[in-house]
Amino acid sequence: MKHIIENYQNIKSLIPQHVELVAVSKTKPAEFIKLIYDEGHRVFGENRVQELIEKYKILPKDIRWHMIGHLQSKKVKHIAPFISLIHAVDSIKLIQTINKEAIKNNRTIDCLLQLHIAKEESKYGFKKQNIDDVLSQIKNLQLKNVRICGVMGMATFTSDLNQVRSEFKNLKQIYDLLKRDHLPEISIISMGMSGDYSLAIEEGSNMIRVGSSIFGIRN
Ligand SMILES: *Cc1c(COP(=O)(O)O)cnc(C)c1O
């Protein structure tokens, strides 16, 4: 457990100032979170709604919680009152639900569009070839209580770093096109995890989601 603070400080020292570190605390206890909270860290990522809510309840209220995993529409209501950023918006239905729940809570919820950049079919996210269509649909809906802040993607789970790099390049290109053609206000590219965050930063990431390199491997 004492390595957590060292790991955290090490990663902080390795990444540029403009890159936001999301400390991915899924499956890890609240006391682990508290260790780097006490070092001044405030941004934590979880991928399960139930676990996120339990941690939200017991931990300090100035933590900015990010939902990084696949989110079912029916569960949005549980996190809508407090969530700081939803990374994995992967359907029109989901963004409509987020908007509806945001209205109920009288707030605007920040979101990222998840793009499918990996080879594996199993990964969630919009496809590059559909993105123009998706954006015009979203625009037509005039969702006033969601703010699309950028994009998120996960590379293929592979040791082939050239493959990973080209997928990150691809996400950066999609981001650039989205910003140019649809959403000039976006600013976030969420890509990179424990195994590939330096590569992701080289390819333009400004938000990395790091779990095991801080908190240790998960069971
Ligand atoms: C678990 C998870 C991470 C962190 O993975 P590590 O390899 O432990 O850093 C990042 N992003 C998402 C979407 C995750 O589910």
C-alpha cells in the first residue's frame, strides 16, 4: 500500500502539466483513494455505477468523479447528481438520457464521445465512418444540459505498440475533424492507460486513465 503514493508521484513527474491524470480506482478500497487524495489528487475514475456511488458517499465531496466505463441508460440517474465527466458516451439514446437526468438535477453534465478505434469488435464506441451522421443527429436534438467536451478511446489489447500508436493517431485525427467541422469548443482527448499512456501523450492525449500503475494490479 505504501507504494501507491510513490507510484502516483512518479507518474505525476513523468507527464506534462497539460495532461490530466484520472486515477482509476475501480476494485480498490476507499483507503487507497484517500492516500493520494491526501497528496492533493482530486480526479478519480470508476467503471461500475454501484461501486462509484458507494465511494462517492464515503469520500470527500470535492473529489471529481469520472465514469470511465460502459454506462447503461437506466443507471444514469444514480450518478447524474454528482458525476463530473462521463467518458464513454457510445449511443444517441445514452446522451439523451444523460440530458434528461441532468435537467432533473438542474445541472449540465460533461461528456466525451467514445470512439471505436480498436481492432477488437467487442469494444464499445461510435465508428469513425458514422461520426458525421451521429453529430448531426445530436445537434438536431438540441440537448441543452449535456456538454460534449471531447473524445475517448481504447486501443487494442496488444503488445504491438505500432498498432496501438496508429489507433491513437486515428483518434487524434477524429478529434481534429470533430473540432473543425462540428464542435469547435471541444478540448479533451482521453486516451492512454497504464501500459500505453506515454505513447498516448506522444500522439496528443491530454487526459490519461491510469489504474494498475498507481494502485497495483487488479484481481
Ligand atoms: C480499467 C480502465 C482503465 C485503467 O486501466 P489500467 O490498465 O489499470 O491503467 C482505463 N480506462 C478504462 C475505460 C478502464 O476500464
